[in-house]
Amino acid sequence: MSELPDRFKDRDEKIRLKELVDIVKHGLKTFVDVGKALQEINESKLYRLEHKTFNEFCDKVFGFGKDKGYRLITDQKTKDNPGRS
């Protein structure tokens, strides 16, 4: 990570900012990975190994419905390919 501006004089603030930036960067990668995994599960119909529908799979395995699953898939496509949705 590049040096932070001088206005962040407090060492604790610099440390905390770096921690938070690292969390966001890791979360964005994880977010894309989650969407891609859900997309493959849905498109390949891998959920059928244990569940009748993608909705049932999402509900039983993750505790959310297909709408959130589809939203995660769509959102990761937008993040992974900026300018293409």
C-alpha cells in the first residue's frame, strides 16, 4: 500500500485505516468469488444433487432465497467487469 497523506498524523489512525482498507480489498475479492460460485452452481444445476430448486438450495444451505443468490451473481458480474452489466 502506498504512503498515506500527511494529514493522517496519528499512528493509530494510520494503522486502523490500513486494516480497514485490507478488509475491504479482501471482501471485494471474496464477494466476486461468492457470486461466481453461485453462478456455476445455478448454471450447472449442481444444486440438484441435494435439492429440487436453486431457491431451495440457497434457503437450506445459506439461509437466503434465490433472489439474493441471483443478486449476488449479478453484482459480481458488475464488479468483475466494470462497464459491462
